[in-house]
Amino acid sequence: IADTTTVPIDELQQSILDLSDETGVAATDIAEAVYNAISAGQDTADAVSYVETTTKLARAGFTDTASALDLLTSITNAYGLEAKDATKISDKLITVQNRGKTTIAQLSSSMGKVIPTASAFGVDLDNIASAYVVLTKNGISTAESTTYLNSMINELGKSGTKASKALKSKTGKSFKELMDDGGDLSSVLKVLQDVADESGVSLADMFGSAEAGKAALSILSDGGEEFTASMQAMTEAAGATSKAFDTVSGTSSAKMQKSLNQLKNVAIKAGKDL
């Protein structure tokens, strides 16, 4: 499936082997990831560099390359991003892992379920990432956080719900319009909190489902301070993946694995020459 008019197959093979030498990940695993990246819509010319980011994310996030790739491509495609944005996305995901009580492995099995909903209603990655930090930090599992966030965003965004009606009445704008204007989940929920206070009910009562209410209450549990701090951390996330990858790769076992993998690659190259 590779476009060999853009990248000759020998050059693609060499790039895969070089990346394998650098990261200590088996060349066969990287080749499969490159195939899947191209299948997911990445250009052949960008596929290896995209997988390089994916491989480092996987190693730093305690998961396999396939899972990390699935998460990264889900985010890239849902938000209409490009291969050049992969490192920025990865850095934000590692920041979630660092600040919250979750791992890339856990995010990769759940986060893809909320990303399409978030994208449809204008909720950007910084908001979703920050919400995961807060919810998991408050003791909610990654899988439950996904369910809660999905429910909350749906109720905020779908017309006709109690939450969406309250937002429209109070601000004159829909949830998506507020997000498109630069708002964040915390500021939107504070508007709902004001409506709830005026009505003499709790914030959770502004939602039809218990899951949505729990997500909202968690995000505003400290007045939204942790959420705001996490939003700021997302803007300063550059370099988080490389730093985490270097830390994990610096262990004795990782160095030994890398050396053994390089020997295997020497054998692959020798076999190719023969």
C-alpha cells in the first residue's frame, strides 16, 4: 500500500531498520505500524516519522506500538490534524499521564470513544486531556472517565437537553458556539453552576444522567483550579514525550534490549544483502 513513487521500498525498509535501531523496538513491529499508519491515511513520506513519535509514546506510556498508533490516529483524524502535529499530540498525552492517575495504555483503550463526540461539539484536545487529568486524579478510572465525559459533552451539546437549554438561556449561545469562541469546559460548567444556584439545585441536577453530573462535579470540585492548571500545562507540554522516552530507555534492561534488537537488525540487513 506504500506509494513507492514517493518513497522507494528500499529507502522505506532502511528507515524502518534505522528507527528500530534507535528505539529498540522490533523492526517487524515498526513495519506493521507503518503499514497501519498508511492505512489510517498518513502519507507514505510521513509514515515513518509518524511512527517514530508513536513508538516513543508507546515506550513512555507503557503500552504497545499498535495501541499507541490507534490512539494517535484517532485523534489526528477526528480533529483533522496532520502528521506534523503528532509530536504535539503525544506531548499532551504524556502530560495527562504525568499529571493524572492514568497511563497511555489505559487511555489508548478508552479515549478514542470520546474523541469523536468532543470533536463534533468543538471541544479541543486540551480540554479533553485536562478533563482526564482531573477525573482520574479524583479517583475515577480511565474507562469510567470516558463514559462520564461522553455523557456530559453529549448533554451540553445536544439541543433540547436541560443543560443545553440553560446555557442558551444564560449566554445566548449554544455549547459549541461557546467552545468555538474560546471557552473551556470549566467556564461553561461555571455558567451552569450559576443557573443551578439561582434555581436552588445542585450542578448535577442540570444533567439528565448521573454520569454526566459526576463529570461536571468532578471538574468543578475545587472551583476548576486543577482543570485550569492542567489546561496551562497542555500549552507547555512540548518535549514531554522525548523526556519520558529517554527516562524509560535509560534503564539497564532497556539498553540490553536495544543492543539485542540491533543485532537482530544486523542479521536482517545481512539476509537482505545475501
